[in-house]
Amino acid sequence: MPRSSDAVLSQVLTVAQMRAAEEDLIAAGTSVDALMQAAGRGAGEWVRRIAGGGSVTVLCGPGNNGGDGWVIAEYLREHGNSVQVVQAREPATEAARNAKALYGGAVVSADSVTTRDVFVDCLFGSGLTRALPDDLYDMLCGLAGRHRHRIAIDVPSGIDSDSGVALNADLPHWTLTVALGAWKHAHFAMPACAAMGATRLVDIGVTAVPGAARVLHRPRIPAPAADAHKYRRGMLGLVAGEMPGAGLLSATAALRAGAGYLKMAAKLAPAGVPPELVVTTDVDAMLADARVSALLVGPGLGRSDEAARLLARTLHAGRPTVIDADALVLLRPAMLTGAPCVLTPHEGETAALERAFGLSGQGLRRERAGALAEATRAVVVLKGPDTVIAGPGGEMVVSPRASSWLSVAGTGDVLAGTIASRLATNGQALRAAEEGLWLHGEAARLCGPAFTAGELAHAVQAALKECLE
Ligand SMILES: NC(=O)C1=CN([C@@H]2O[C@H](COP(=O)(O)OP(=O)(O)OC[C@H]3O[C@@H](n4cnc5c(N)ncnc54)[C@H](OP(=O)(O)O)[C@@H]3O)[C@@H](O)[C@H]2O)[C@@H](O)CC1
Ligand SMILES: Nc1ncnc2c1ncn2[C@@H]1O[C@H](COP(=O)(O)OP(=O)(O)O)[C@@H](O)[C@H]1O
Ligand SMILES: [K+]
């Protein structure tokens, strides 16, 4: 089987898209049984690596996820592991029945399983549509509790694949989750993603699905050209408001994310301005300066009428702009000019934007981000533990879960400054949002525990170092 490209392996599919992709493979001459063998053996290899030579219990349900379980069990048996299958239900698909027929090892009752090394969950995968009935829920949790390591295959049982919603309360936590064929939305959506442990993907030759979401990846960022100068590298204009301290945090990050020149327009020059940051009190001159390649407005802006007028003047300049914090609450449809913009709302700011732009606020986070991007014609970075980026052309990028230590005041200002610096450098809203979000997440990882927003802003430089072409 040829290895899929990185672009194909980074797509994130709904259940319907996955089924369509599977149909394409079948139409091209691959059998369901062959796909199941490829998926099961690939997953079996991950199980073998975790188990070492240890003992394994595989729980098999009625569908094709159960079928994968029978393949995994046989793969481990062939490799000399002590393996046993608990059959929760008889296989109900032909491919699962065929996989079971090829298994030559032990089948035991759930009650007979004592403490063992690795538990493999093949009860249900992406086909689960309703909560687990009590008997299967008890079996799943009981077995999971009697094993040192727990591996979920494709999608953990009890999780809705398209949303990441838990259909039962108190589901097990996993050591590893092995996605089959393609990532599913549950792998990146709360609450499911928080319980999945490490995640790995098994390639079974799925091809590109038009319109699919994709996973945020480490960007490739070029060093400045040999003949670069500070303006050509990108000049970022920061529009400060009533509380310029928040803007200073954004500036601290922006200075380390690639822009060549940073200027802040503030009514009063704030204390503690780093010497690299040029401060002006003439906001109109800064907005009219043709060398300014991007603007950032929002951090510390305030929500007064004067702040709203300043926002309107800023957007009227028609430059690529990052709109964050208070500016998101003040934003109205008439203020947008069609220039490339990035909006960076958290949940509360998203609700305010939905009201301002006449949106229902219904649906999954990614759907709400998509609706907002369409209505504003801007790139929307909907922040939280499961941040998503939506583009006005229907683009959707989901982010692997970042450090929960980011839940500290000021990290949003750092994100806005990082994205704005990238926007000043490359002028492309979606690309800048992706680069900025990745740098922010990586900076948090590098900082470890209990960092301040200021320390995070400094770590953006170390994150950037990892992206150089
Ligand atoms: N697509 C691909 O390319 C590949 C897919 N592969 C694998 O297939 C998996 C998807 O398989 P799947 O569609 O058979 O779904 P799965 O999750 O095994 O179970 C569905 C069955 O469970 C039943 N059922 C549902 N809810 C229930 C409940 N609460 N309680 C009780 N029963 C319930 C439901 O019955 P029904 O709702 O029809 O009554 C149906 O019979 C996927 O995750 C991956 O592992 C790989 O092999 C390689 C290639
Ligand atoms: N539990 C969490 N896990 C991962 N990232 C988080 C978590 N909580 C917050 N974040 C991230 O931290 C940042 C917080 O931004 P924001 O809510 O604007 O805070 P502030 O206004 O204090 O700067 C966002 O990038 C968000 O995605
Ligand atoms: K599973």
C-alpha cells in the first residue's frame, strides 16, 4: 500500500466523509476486508509496542470496530503476546465475521478477566449513534479498570465521532487512542480529546476528501530575505486604548514572531515600554502610514464610545487587521471593509459577535466558527482548550489540545500579538492565524507549568526557531 501524503494524513473527517472515502477505495478495487486488515494490523502494531511482551485483552463489539478488534487480536497472537478476546456482541457485519473467523486464540467472558497489561477497546468506533446500554457500559468500564494500559481503537466507545460529545457519563480515560484511516473530529474536540491520551494515526490509503477540515501543523517560516530591511519584513501598528498594558503583552510577543518594526499608537505613552517598541500619540498618522502592513486592535481597548470610534477609524484604514478582545465586543458589520482580518474570540466574545452579526449561535464550535467566518468574511480563531480556525472560504483547521496552563490572564493578548506579527510579515489572514496559533501552543509547551503571559510572550521566539526553513 503506498504511503499517503502528509496533506492527506492531516485531514479530519466526519463519519459521512469517512464512509465516502471508504466507498472510493472500494470502487478503486480494495475490499472492506483488506481495509480492515490494514487498519487492524496497523493498530495491532501500536498495541504491541505498548504491551511489549505483555498480556492483552481485546473487547469486540458488533460492528466494524469490533472487526478491527479481531484482526488486532490475531496480529498480537501471531507476535507471541498472550491475548484474549471478550466478545460483547456477535459480529453483525460480513467483514467483522470474516475477521473473527481468522482469529485462532482464546475467547473469554468479561467476568473471567483478571488484572492484565493492556486493554483494547473495539466495542464501538465511529458508528456509535446512541449511549451505551448499561450492560456494555459496565463491561467497558470494568475491563478498563482491570488493565494497566488502555488503548482505544479509532474512537473511544461512548464518544460521538463527529462532535466529541460523551454519550455516557464517566467513560474511561485512555493511554493511547489509535485513529484508523483518518483523524475524526472527536480527536480534537472537547470533552473527548481530553480523555484520549496520546493519539496516533494508522494510514490505510484513504485519499484526499474535498472540503475536509485539517489539523494544525508546525508551519515552515522563512528567515528574512538576504536584502530584507525592517519595513519590508513587516511593520505592525498596535492601536492601544484605555489600558495599554494588555497591548504591551501583545507587543512583547509580536517582537518575537517575525515582524521587523513595531509601532504602538497610544493616547499616553504607557510605563514599561520595551525600548524596541516605538510609541506615538498620533494614531491617525500611524493609520495613514503606507509602510504599516498590518494592524492589531483590541487588547486593552476598553468598551467606551470613544473606543468604538477608535476601532471604526482603525478598520477604515483598510489594512490587514487582527481584531481581539474589547474590539470583538464593539465590532459591527458596517465597520468591516473587506481587508483581510483575523478575529480571535473566546466563547464569550463569540456570543457577542453572533448577536452583532445576526447569527443563531447554534451548533458545534467548528460550525459556529464557520458561520462567523462566512458572515464577517474574516478568519475566525475560536479560542479555548479545543481552538478551531475557520476561513471565509469554508476552510477549517482544528488544533491539537494545547497546554492547560494557558488558562491564565493575558495569554489571549500574546496570541493576538503573535498572529498580528505573522500577518504583518506575510499579509495572509489564514496563514497568519495558523502560524500564530501554532507558535502560541508551542511556546506554552516550552514554558512548562505555571508560566506568566509575559514569559509565554518571550518563549514565542524559541517556538519560531523550530519553524525555520
Ligand atoms: N470506514 C472505513 O474506512 C473503515 C472503518 N473501519 C472501522 O469501522 C468502524 C466503524 O464501523 P461501523 O460503522 O460498523 O461502526 P461501529 O462503531 O463498529 O458500530 C456500529 C454498530 O453498532 C451498533 N450500535 C451503535 N450504537 C449502539 C449502541 N449504543 N448500543 C448497541 N449497538 C449500537 C450499530 O447498530 P444499529 O445502530 O445499526 O442498530 C452497528 O451495528 C470504524 O470506527 C473503524 O474502527 C476500519 O475497519 C477500516 C476502514
Ligand atoms: N484549558 C485550556 N487549555 C488550552 N488552552 C487554553 C485553555 N484555556 C485557555 N486557553 C488558551 O489561552 C488563551 C486565553 O485567551 P483569552 O481567553 O483571550 O484570555 P485573556 O483575555 O486573559 O488573554 C487562548 O489562546 C485559549 O485558547
Ligand atoms: K473503540
